Amino acid sequence: MRNTPKWTNFVCVNEHLFNFSHDLALARNTVHYTPPPNVQLMERDLAPLVQLLPAAELRYDAMAPVWGWNLSFVNALRRKGFHDLPTDEQLAAIRALSSRRTAVEMLSALRSCLPQDLTVGESVMLVSETAFAEAIGTLLRTWRAGHSSTLILKAPYSGSGRGLRLVRGSLTEQQEHWALRCIREQGGVVAEPYYDKVLDFALEFLVDSAGVKYLGLSVFATNENNVYVGNIIALQSALQKKIIKFIPTLDFQNLIDVVAPEINCRFTGHYLGPVGVDMMIVKVAETDVKADSKKSQPAYKISPCVEVNVRRTMGELSLHLLPLLADGTEGFFRLLFDKSPATLAGRVAAMPSPVYDARHRLISGTHLLTPITPDHATTHYVALLETI
């Protein structure tokens, strides 16, 4: 695929296919799909990121993913003359695994295998209008009494930060219509209590023909709309400390050992490629530090399965950015967007200039990972690595 040209719904760069619109295409599930203009711009501007990924451990054959496999993507490849692509049956299996139903099922399974005093989380998939009507009121009352004053509804398929609705107090007519449309068009809607999140992180795995391999931990940030912002780049031991400081009794290796078999039993034989399991640390209560102390401190728990990403992720990519930093330096991998290319260029120009060591590793400042066009007229998205 080295000389493959660019196409309309994905970008080919150095043998990597960057169809960042994968989640949206998966939700639509049609043979022909055109991403929204802003997503097309994102794919174009951020495509060079795939050059930071290591050589593929899996060939681009019928099941090894590029960014992610979906019906319209494979159809576009077929029309361009590519062979040995996923069959319709394989695509259906990958799409089924990509549903938030997988996260619902894994959350329950993982909590049953982890210490109960360390975990929190409930999730329900409502697959019919009748089930939704019967359950939603009870869930609101139950979760409000025991967990959260807010309920979150999730579409089974959606992109980063999309397909989510927060229900505060009571379900609005608009929210009800949206949920029922999800049930009709995507086969269900997920309901969960909304927690006081303090940290996002993910365990990244690779499913290959031999089973499941743990790739590493990623710690990331989202904005107020739950849209991905960026990843902390640091040694794995430093990333683990950011989690353990909230839950000192956590056995991190045990967490990995519990998640890996769940992925193995669900994915091996049906999918080859990266799988990211998003988790979060949540604040659940105030507890006494000591019986004889008037001070109190927050209590934290892990929600061990918020999302399951059956594709490449920015978290997986972030695992390969540490060599760009000088020893002892931590960084933040960030995505920036601006409607105005000139404004974006100005924002980047105002950032601290990069300082490198003798091996051209970043010591301080900001290092661009994707280019800005020289005329500052067309770039809307940029990825960068900054020291923290």
C-alpha cells in the first residue's frame, strides 16, 4: 500500500490507513458514508500522526485493523481494488463487539472479579421502548438515592463525546425522543449513574492470533463535553502513581490480570488488533481520616470499564511518544482545533519554543507532531507534545 493515494473517507500515510471517522461510520453502518466536514478536516490534518506508530505487528489482512474496520471503509477499499478484506460476517462481528453493550457486560464481569471496596459502577442496556419506559423512572430514583443525582444516557455507537445525554432531575421530552430513536436505530440505549470523575485512564491491549498482550497504561484528559483533549506522556511507573495516589491499596498488576482474560474470551477468534478499555477514578464519599480526627478526606474508587474501544486509540499512540522526551521529562500530547487557521497558527506560535537535547529529545517547550501549512490558510487541527 506504499503508493496508495488519498481517498475521500480515509487517508493513507506510509502504509497506515487513518480513518479517524471510524466511530461515526460504525454508528451509521452504511456502505457509503461521508464524514462531516470538520471530521474530514481532522483526518486530513492529523493523518501524519500514524507515522509515529511502530511497524504493524499484524499484517493488513482480513482482520488486522488500520484505525478501525467498518462497512463504508471496507467498501471504499474494495472499490479501489483491494483484496483480502474483512467479510460482511467479520464486519458484523467487529461492529457487535464495538457496541457499548460490550462495556456494559465487561463492567459487571470486572467488578465481580475485583475487590468490591475498590470499584464502583452500574450500567444497563435497554433494548426496547417498553423496557426503557419501565426502567428509566426506577433507575433515576434508585441511583439518585444511592449514587448520583444525574443519570447519563449513551447511544450504543458514537464518537468521542458524542451520543451522550445527561439527565438531571427528570427525563425531558427531548431526551426521551433521543433515547427512543437510539433504540430504534441502534438497538438500544445505555443508562448509567453519572459520577464525580477525577481522572481518566485506559489499559491498552493488543489481540493477536496467540491471545491478548498488554501494551500499557494511558492517562488522558477530556473536556466538559467528554471529548478527548490529550494524554500525559511519562514512564509507566509515573502514570501508575497518578492512579495509586487516589487508591493506595490498588494492586495494579491484578487489575491488568483481571481485564486481560475478559478481553480474551470476548475478542480472540473474532478480532485482531488494539483494544482500549477506558476507566476512571471517581470521588464517592467523604470519610474520616482517623477516628480521633476532625479532618476528612475524599474517598475514591475505580469504575473499571467506562468504554471499550475496538480500534486504535490516541491512548495507544501516546505509548509510543515517550522516546520523544528527554530523560526525566514528562509531557502532554494535545490536540488543538480552531475554525480559523490563522488563529490556530498564532496560538501555536505563542507557545514556548522547543529545546532539545543532543539526541533531539524534547527538554522543554512545545514540539509539533503534525505540520501547519506554510501559508497558515488551511490547517484547522494540530497535534503537539508539550513539557509539563
